[in-house]
Amino acid sequence: MKKREIMRSIFCGLAAGALFLALFLGIGWNFIVAVLLAGGLFLGLSLITKPKKIQGKIPLDMRPDAAYLKERLEEAKEDFDSIRRSMEKIQDQEIREESGKLYKTSSNILAYLEKNPDRISMAGRFIDYYQDTASSLLKKYVELQNSGLDTPDARSLKTNTKKAISMLNKAFDQQFQRMMRNELTDMDVEIQMIENMMKMEGPL
């Protein structure tokens, strides 16, 4: 049995046991009634805390929508590679560092999506808009940089590019957090279960 399943069973058992003791010994309820209520609590908690099956654990090649998901991943990888190529050509240190953050977050997101293909569909906004926009913006910036143009308009565009990349970094982080919401929730549930079990056991 997996560690999470063991913790879940212990938690449900402790909760049911605590209820039985409170009803039977604490307030003197009928033994059978106390057992039935405690058993009902155990079953109820078991159903509530039962982890949902995550389709993302199914290998990509075994999924019925594998072709579509692979196509989406390839689109994301093309923009990812474009961001890397542009980043390597940028001369301005601040913009280079900001684009490096975009590249790192994109790398983390793509690695996550490859392991969790069920999240690819919900990453549509990231793939189609945010990452695509970042790729296009950096590519155009490199073209402007290489042109050698140093007019007021060109300098203004460079300043605005810095601001835009900074905003895109925030958007990338938000998109990644949104994709990992279930994982973060699962971790929070495990922590709560540990805290509740420790409270039930009382001080040593």
C-alpha cells in the first residue's frame, strides 16, 4: 500500500475511533449506535479523501488523443526553442536576464506537461498566446537590435520591450501555478492529514 493510502487509512481510523470513544465512553451512548456512527464516519471519510485518478499518469502514446497532444507539445517546443535562440543573441544584460527567466519557466512547464499530458489542453492559453507572444517579441527585439537603429522610437521600443517581458514573466508564473493547482492541493491535504493525526494522538 502506498504511503498516502496508509496515511489516509490511519486518519480515517483515528477519526472514527475518536468518535466512538466520545459517544460510548464520553456521553454514554448505546454501544451498537456508537459503532454504527463511527463506522459511518470511517466510510464517509474514506470516500471523501479517496484520491482521484489522474489521467496524466497514462503514458502519452497510450492516450486516445495522443496525436493531438503531441502536436500541441511540438508547437510549444518550437516557441520554446525560438525563445532560447533569441535569448542567446540579446546584448542588453537586463533584457537577456529577463528572457532567461522566460526560458527557464517555459522549460519547467514543458517538462511538467510531458509528464502530465492531461494538462496539455488546459495549457492552451500559455501555448497559443503567452509563449507565442514571448517568442515573437524577442525575435523582433533581436531584429531591432541587429539593425543598429538608435532613434528615439527605437530606444522607446527597447524600453517597452523590457516592461513587456517583465509582465510576461509574471504571466508565465501564473500559468504554471494554475497548471500545478491539483498537485499543490494534494500536498496541502497531506499536510492537513498529518497535523490532524498529531492532534488526535495528543502530546507525548
